[in-house]
Amino acid sequence: MLAKASMGSTFVREFTDLLLMTLIASVSGIRGTIGGLSGDNLTPIDIVAFASAYGQWLQSQTRQGDDLKVAIGRDARPSGDLVQSMVSQTLMAMGINVLDLGLSTTPTVEMAVVWESCDGGIIVTASHNPVEWNALKLLNARGEFLSQADGEGILEAVHKGEFTYASVHAMGTMQTLDDAIPRHVQAVVDLDSVDKEAIASANFKVAVDAVNSTGGIAIPMMLRALGVNDLELIHCEPNGQFPHNPEPLRRNLDDICALVPAKGCDLGVVVDPDVDRLVMVSEDGELFGEEYTLVAVADYLLSRQPGHCVSNLSSSRALRDVAERHGSSYSASAVGEVHVVEAMKAHNAVIGGEGNGGIILPELHYGRDSLVGVALFLTHLAHQKMKASDLKSTYPMYFMAKEKAQLTADMDVDALLKKVAFNYEGETMSTVDGLKIDFDDAWVHMRKSNTEPIVRIYTEAGSQAEADALAAQFVKQLEASSLSDSTLTP
């Protein structure tokens, strides 16, 4: 039987779930808890093996004899310096040159790969995972996450463990790049779609919670470059000592939600440790909503230039509704940044992202970027000349529920979802990524997680009660289907 756990559970329950799998190797990289046994946790042996496999993949992409260069940056978690050093030294031992960005953000490293004509990049970050975790995010020469095929090739190389290292006279070198974040900030300010003058004239007062990671460097710098000088900064010291669970969900954000109205701020800005997820807090201390970060930015951009926009299958319908309002088109991709980017390129989209607060602006680069998200959101707010809560009220109001069901090792998820789908043959369904069923006034999306041994169940409806009830309904159906003797039909 499936053991369900609410997405609204406590941090202790959430952390316990994460510990079920303490080393996770996937096509997007490797992540795990620091220390412990090799193969069970992220240890030096695992770090070196994965860095070696990535270096070997890079060498296979270029002509023999070409000099290779990789940009590497990290978030501020305590293990970052150690992990980055091991990755850098491993690549250098393979004859690959390293460009060290030090403390940085995921979007900054992505952009630096292109600026510096690198052959790839690695961000040392476990994103929103607790401080005990770290990870390697792997990039190609375009500063984008690797394709599934490339990622599978790296996993195969790790499994084989057959690596060749350079001779003493052919080892790689290391250089540092100290101005990557300021260059990133300036690139955002220079965008035609960013109205610095309007933002400065609005005299915004903004609070920032950067969970004591590199957003504490980048976001205040971004705001000051936009002319926002009245700042209330909390948890902005990049020492890696996370003051709360670093995932930017409401249950983790009591401090800034209280600070914004107490200090008379117009807006609160929250980012995760590697600064690719962005959540806004309205002036009344209520979340603008991570789903609605992308909606608001798309509303502004599509009002200037109608076009196509993309989000993933688990994101709110509000983006589709806003696109239609502007005479624009919308499509949904499988969950995961690489899939969103593929769909954006296929449709020449002007904006895209994910409902977790990830903004992707192709005009800047194909990666989730909280810096450009802040700039575009503030531009929109300044042009509308209204409070953040009033802006939120102009959008279609939907409510989401997020549940999850624990998997057993031998469970066939595809067969399980086919059994559920059998009962809804008359509805609009997508099997691009798991199973999504679209009803007239609601939807449900069920998919196997890429990072945890669970089925994720997302629902959206016109009220929270309806969304919760729909999620509970499908948890029960998954439980019932898992107990059935039949493998394909109810």
C-alpha cells in the first residue's frame, strides 16, 4: 500500500523523507548528504568519480588536443568550498582548465560559461535541500543543463569507472573570475524590458531573505543597481548557516512575512540558496505566490510583445489565462528545467519557467534566473502603480494542493497510472510526463519524482478546499490501484 505524506508536513517529516535516499545520481547531476559511506552519501570518492565522468564527457565533445575550460561556482553552504576544490582538482588532473567563480549563483555560472567561451560549467549546490546536502549541477557549452542522453552517458561512465588522467606536463590550470555577479547584474539592467528609471522613481522599500547564501550578495546588488536603496535585509550573510529550511515555501518564511508589514515595505523578495527560485511577499505580509511570480512577469512581457510562453505540466493555469488575455499562446512541457527550455526553443517563446518561482528569459539566457525576475517584477509593479496585493488580485485565482505517495522498490508506476487513467477516458489527458488529467474547472498531475522515491500528486482548482479534496481523491485511487491484482486495468 502507498504510504502518503502531505506536502504541508513539518520540516522534520520533510527532512526524514529526504534521508530515505542520501545519494541520488541522475541525468542532471549527483546530490547527497555530506560524509558517511561511499556510495550511500556524497563522499570524496563519489565527487571525484562524477567529476571525472563529466570531464571525460567534455573530452568526447571536442577535437583531441583542444584546450578545455570549465566554469565552476558554488552556493554558500559549508561544504561548498571542499566540494568545489575536489571537483576543480579532479578536472585539472584530467588536463582541463578551471575558471573559479567562487561564491556565485546558478544563473551567474550559466551566463559565465557563455561569456568566457567555456566548454561547460558546474554549480556546486543542492538548491533548496537542507544544509547537510550538496550536489553538482552540470552544464554544457551553452550554459544549459545537459540533455537526458548526455546525462545518461555520464552515469554510464561513473558506473564503469574507467578514467584516464593527464600527465604531469599536461595538467589543467586554474584562473579566478571575480566580477561575475556584477556583470550579471549589469546585463539585467541593460535589458530593454527593464525600466530602471520607473523603478527608481517608485521609491520602493524592499525586504530580502536570502537564507544566508549567495542571494545575499546578488539580490541587494541587483536592487541597488535598479535604484532601490531602502532595503531591509535579513539572512543575507553568505555564511551558509541556513536560518530556516531553505525551500522558499510559506511555512519557512515567517520572518520575512512579519518583517514586510512591520517595516512598511512595498515588497519582500525571497530566493533559495542558488538563486534560481524567486518568491515575492506582498506589502500585507501575504505571499504573492511562487506560482504567480512567473504569471506577473509574463503579464508584463506579453503586454509589450505578444508571443508564446511555456511552463511545466505542474504549473498553474493562470499563465495560460494571462497569455490568452494578451492574444498570445501557451504550451506545457514535462517537469524539469531542461524540458521547459526545449519547449521554449521549439516555440520561440518570449518567456517561460516553472511554477516554483523560476523565471527563464531567453533574451538574457536559457536558465531560471531570480535576478532578472526581480527586475521584471519591479518594472511591472512600477508601471502599474499599484500595491503588490492589488496586482495579484488582477489575475485569475487558482489554488493548488501538493501530495505525495511513497513507492515500493518493485512498483510499476507507468502501469499504476494507466489504471488510474482508465477511469477518465472521456477527459483531456497528457502522458508527456506521468499523467495529467484536465477537467473543466480543475486538473490533477501525477508523476514519479526524479529526486525522491515517491509519486507526486499536484492538483489545482478554484478553491483550496476543492484542490485538497481532489488531491485526496487521487491519493485514494492510487492506493486502491496499487492493491489491484490486475496490472493495467481497474
